[in-house]
Amino acid sequence: MNILAIITARGGSKGIKNKNLYLLKGKPLIYYTINSAIKSKFLKNIVLSTDSLKIKNYVKKFKQIDVPFLRPKKLAGDNALTLPVLKYTLLKYEKMIKKNFDYVLLLQPTCPLRSSYDIDSAIELLLKNKVDSVISVTDVGANHPFRMKKILSNGKLINFIKQKEIDNMMPRQSLPKAYIRNGAIYITSRKLIMKNFISSKDAIAYPMPEERSINIDGLSDITLAKSFISK
């Protein structure tokens, strides 16, 4: 099975300037994703997709990572979607090396605590279940859907999910397990990407603990991530 790992790292960012190169415990944020990808026992082809020369020049130091081209501006703005970036990178890289891949693995640098163990375990799930996609998730914890509310135009507070209780006061341990995508791992078949999908109805979940599911959006996330990085 041929898997193309794509690390997506555009130069711009809203919450943190130059986020992908922001120093986290003395190393750029993107380093942690590169390190986990390189240590994977399955990944032979790893490509960086970026529009930034600064990011490109930094990543070129890692011989295991290909940086064959820069992403066009139309795929690098604040409103650029992930799927078109994956499709563009996949097709352009396949044409360059004259080889087609079976699956694409999306690795976003904003998830620095995802490990090579997580990558390999997710790939093993894919091989075992023979599905089109595997997606990493984490338990929502205290932010359970049964506790969520909507505010109507008149200011009235109502349950987000319809239920008998006006206010669900059950302890978290008594609520059904609920999960959210954590952004760390998306494995998608080439067939799905060509149909403009990143997951399918038969997608298998790869659960990850909260401490490895931190997604860097703002400076508070940086502070939290630092507490879990030993070096």
C-alpha cells in the first residue's frame, strides 16, 4: 500500500503570526509534526505543501521530506480549504515522480503532540479494516453535546440537542461517550479525494488522549502544549 503523507503549512495565520514557525520549547511548531512523520515505520513519501519560502527553507533541512514546489496563492489564503490543497499536491507530486498513491495522510502542524505511534496505529487500523478513511478523535470531556445550548434571537436559552430534561445535570461519567475530530490524523483513499471527499461513511475512528490532541489556534494553546512537551 502506497501512502503519501502531506504536511500542510501555509505561511499566513490569524491567531499567531508565522504560526508554523513559532518557537515551541525552542523548536518551530512544524518540527514536531516533521519529527513524528520521519519516525513512522510506514511512511516512505512525505511532502510539504506550503506557500512560504521561509517554511520551505526550514523544512529542506530534513532529507526525508520532499519540498518539490510552492502552493499557488489561491490555495494559501485564509479561506483556502484543505481538500483542494490535498488534491492539488497529490496530483502534482504524482505527475512529478510518475507514481500513483493509494492513500493520502494529512498531517497538520497545528497538532504538535501527535506521535509516530499515533500515525502508525492509525495506519494499522486502516490496513486491518480495509476502509477508505481513518480519522483521529478525542473524547469531548466536559463539553458534552447534552450540555450544549443554543441562544435564540429573543435571548432564550434552549438545549442544542432535544431531550426530556430542560437542563441535563447528569454527571459526565453517566453520559454516553462523545468524540470530536482533533485534527491530528486524516487518512483518505485516493479514490475519495478524487471525488472531493476527505472521509466516508465507513470511516474508522482512531481515539487519542486529550494530552496528545491539543490543536494550536491561539497563544493559550501554546502554553498548554508546552506543559506536555518534555524537551
